[in-house]
Amino acid sequence: MNEIITLLSCIIPIIETKKQKEFEDFYQQTSTLLYNYILKRVRNTEKSSDILQNSYLKLFPKFKNVNYPKSYLYKIAYHLI
């Protein structure tokens, strides 16, 4: 039993690190376009930045379970505007 717990304690950080890296890559690929999308509608840089941040914060817990994360992200941003 202890072997399983030890193994899991080693694997879980690796999985979380991989998930975080994938999310960071996704952020790098999508953040500029999403920011411009939000800014075009809000016309306020500070509010646009807040909406951008909140959109990614809402997506993060569901990131691996969503089939189309980019579409879902834009939907979140749209509803926050």
C-alpha cells in the first residue's frame, strides 16, 4: 500500500506539471487574439486585461476536459463582457 502512495506522490506532480505546461502553451497561442477580441468590444485596456485574466482563470480547472478549449475560452470571454 505504501508503494502505491509513494508512486502516486511521484506521478501526480508530473501530471500537474504537464497540464500546466500545456495550459501555458495554449495561453501563448491564444492570449493576443483573445485580448484584441475583448478590447475591440470593451474599448478599455484595463477592463480588457481583467476580462482576459478572468477568462483564463475560469477555463483552467476545466481545460483538460473541454473538447474545444479555444471556443470555450471565447465563450467565457463573451459572457464576461
